[in-house]
Amino acid sequence: MDNTKAARDALPGTTIPEKLASIGIERGRMIEVRDLEEIGRDYGIVVYLFFEKDLATNHEFAQIENEFRNVPEYERPYVKVDSFLKFTRENDPSFNRTLDEFPLMIEIVTVGELHDPQTGNAQLFITGLMPFLEDFDVDTDLLSQPKENRC
């Protein structure tokens, strides 16, 4: 039995965007990366994180997915949220603690469905945009910390 479909069906709303909006997933909203991972897992939604703003905001995801279909996952300009977090946690065991102090906020770009022509099944997806280094004001972040916690 697919509990994720039952969980989605139980959300208020008649359309997928309405249902996801009821849990805070809508275009332009900022969501912490671990919350996106949990939502994806709980509701059976594939969440993709983009590293390039133009690609994330100005192109249809189906076209992007088709273009990069044969490119290894870690060489694409986007990655599944669960793959990103798994890789990062394996390479930095303190990553979750870092996220507790400095949450990684992802901007929701798209909520949609992809139809697999081979199976005829639809797969719900969310695309989000990763923040860029220039979005972080390191001086302000450091100055807002107690002096004994500064680097």
C-alpha cells in the first residue's frame, strides 16, 4: 500500500498545487532543506535542488530532465534533495548541527507532475533554488554572534 499517496490525498485542496500550498509548498516560499527532504519522503514527491537560477526559473523541468537524462547525477546543474543531503552528511558528519545553526533555505520554484511515457505513471516533483554564496552576508552573520563564537 502506498502511504504517500494516501497522505497526499488527505491534504486539503482539489489540485496538487492547492494541496502542497496547505503544507507551505508554493512558488516563492523559502523552505529549510531538511523540511523539503521530509516532505518529499512523506508525500512521495521528488524534490530537485537547482544550482543555476536561470535554468531553474526560465526553463520547463521536463525539458531540463530530458537534456540531462544521460549525465551522471552529480555532474548536473541540479540534484535530488535526498542525494544532496546524503552526500553532504557522509562527507561532513557535523552537517546537521551546522544546519541547526545556519538553516539552508531553499526557494520553491516549481510544483508539478512528470508523466513517464513508458509506464504512464505521473510523478510529482518540486524544484527549488539553492542559495548562492553572494546571498550570505558573512560579516553580518559573524557580527551577530557572541564574540567568543566568532572564528
